[in-house]
Amino acid sequence: MDLKSISEKLKKGSQALALQTASEKNVALNAVAQSLDKNRNLIIEANKKDIEAGRKNGMSESLIDRLTLTESRINGVIDSLKIIISQTDPIGEETAGWQTPNGLNIRQVRVPLGVVAIIYESRPNVTVDAFALAYKSGNSILLRGSASAYNSNKEIVRIIKDALSKVQGGIPEAIDLVEVKDHDHSDVDQILNAVGLIDVVLPRGGKKLIQTVVSNARIPVIETGSGVCHLYIEEDADLEMACKIAENAKIQRPSVCNAIECIVVNKKIAAEFLPELSKKFDGRVKFHADDFSYNIISEAEKNANRPDNVLKATEEDFGNEYLDYECCIKTVDSIEEAIEYINSHNTKHSESIVTESRSKARLFQARIDASCVYVNASTRFTDGGEFGFGAELGISTQKLHARGPMGIKALTTTKYLIDGEGQIR
């Protein structure tokens, strides 16, 4: 990969974008939305090649699900793009302003970051989301998807570039895709060391990918996190609600980062709740249960004539991201113990409590260290679309620059504009 040549082109693209009006960017994005809609059959055909290759290589069905683009998912991608178009352009927004005693007028305004790179796994919908957010916020973007989704990503980027080249004012130089090959990550190393060529890099994927980027990057990183998310069932919880939330948070899409990986249960209601949870899951989820909960679940499975789908948890299960139809069960004596356990085993992504107590809910939200903390709701809502952003670059689990679902403003910074009348110091 000739990164210098690619980055120079992207730099020119970002410089041209920085001068465009919100209307000009929206026209271009609308042309992209129409082109994606018109060419959806080509996208699905390319996606089928990736799916076939994935199954041939032994990819799990939960990961196949992350890779798959259907008609409805393409509709969702286009809908997200339209929401981004409708949002206020952040570039040029004045975030602060004042006049100094000597008459200098100082304004702090929002500006693009410049050239952004994103390194991500599977999920080809990210290709559109990342491009659209970058373009609307005046940034050019280098996409480095996984080899498993390369056919899908290649076709999507081709369609985007073609649409931009045909619309007046469109800037096809604002997007590029790295050609990826199996087991070759030399291009990733180049990106992470592209000092002066790329302004910031975002990793979006599993724990290994994120750690690789954070540990090896010589350019700034906006860290997104793997999702070891917990659901805590307090002793005063509505158990029917708790089972419903647990089912949604674990089973709806177990391969995504906002799915729960551990259910923490107050021991006072474990004997009542766990059999109901087992019934709700109905053999669809493998439990990795601690000593206290193992016998309760095992007996419940036996009494209901369901296959014994429970294992004794090992230390490695606590804090593990399964990304599949598996979760661990941890029992605790109090909400304080639950908070301590979650904070020591989570990835600062999304946590939830089910409780009827307002004071316990607020205690949980105040003390849990995570980007999103829920009360009586599924963690599956940690998503740019669900938060009203239209799309997201990822879920930031760090504490600087951006945290939680990252929309348009996460790809901006600020600069100070100072106007004077000959003042000297």
C-alpha cells in the first residue's frame, strides 16, 4: 500500500471539504443515499461472496450475522444516512466567545479533524456510517475493513465514489479503502505509524484489535471498547421485567458490543429469578454459573426437561466477551458488591440495573464507571441510531475527547479565532 500517495489525496479531499457549505455536503450525501438504494442488488451479491467465504472458513453463525447485509439492513443504512443529512452541520459552530479587556475578540469554533482512519472488523454497514459522519463533519476517511468483508466494502466504496464523482461539488477524494489480504496486517502497521499523514485513527472491533491499535499507534487514537456489558438484578426488581430485558440484551444480537455478557443477581432473589430466567432463555443460551447459581439453574433445567445447558464458571468467564449465545451468572450479596464486581470486570461500555428503588438506581448510575449506565432498560440501546445520531463511528470507552456513541461532533475539534485592531503585547 502506497500510504503516502493515498494520504496526500485524502488530505486534498479534506481541505476541499473544509470549504464546503452544509448544503453542498448534504447534496453529495443525498446522491450517495440514492445510489446505494439503486445499487442494493450489487451490494447484496458482493456480500453473499463474503458470507460464503466466511462459512467455508468456519466462521460462527453469530459472526456471519454481523457480516450479513439484507434488504432491511440496507434500508437501515440509508435511513441512518438521511438522518445525518438532516442534522445540523457542526463545522463553524461557535462554542464560546468573549472580548478581552484590551479589545481582542476571541471565538472558539468547531473545525474538522482532517484525515481520519478507521480500522474495523466485519459489519460492512460501518463503511457507510463512517464515511457519512466523516463527510458531513468535513473530514476525509481511510477505511480499513476486515478481509472477511472486503467484497462488500469494495462494492460499497465504489458506489459511494461513483455517486460523489457525478454530483456537482462532490469530493470522491474524501474516501479511500485499503485493499486487504488474509493474514497480512502490514497495512495496519503503516496506518498506525503514519505520523503527519493521518490525523487520528479509530479501532472498531474486538478486544485484540483495539489493544493492537492502542499499544502500537504513534498517531492519536480515539479508543472504542469491546463490550463486556453487565445486567444487575437487584433484590427489589420486577422479575418479569428483568427476564424481558435479559432476553433482549443477550439474545437479540449476541455478537454485538452492546449485548450483555454477564448477569449479576442479588442472592436474595436468585432462587426465584434464575428459574424464570432459565425458562425465558429456553435452552437458547449456555450459562457459565458461579457456585451459588449453578445448582439453582441446573435444577431448573432438569425440572423443565430441558437439556442441561449450564457449566460451572471458571475465573476466565468473568470479564469475558463471548459474542455468542453464552453468558456468565454472578451472584452477589448487595448492590455495593455488584458495583464493585462490575467496575472490576467491565470494559467501561454499557451497564444496566433492574430495580424498583430510585435511590439504588441513582447510586448505581453514580458509581458505575462506564460510558452508558441504564436503569430498567436493555443495554442494546447503546447505539448511534438509537441515540438519535443517525449512525456512529463506534462506542468510545475512554474519557478524553469523546465518550459513548460517537456521532458527527466526535470527529471535530476546535480552534480559536482572534480579531484585533492593532493590539500588541
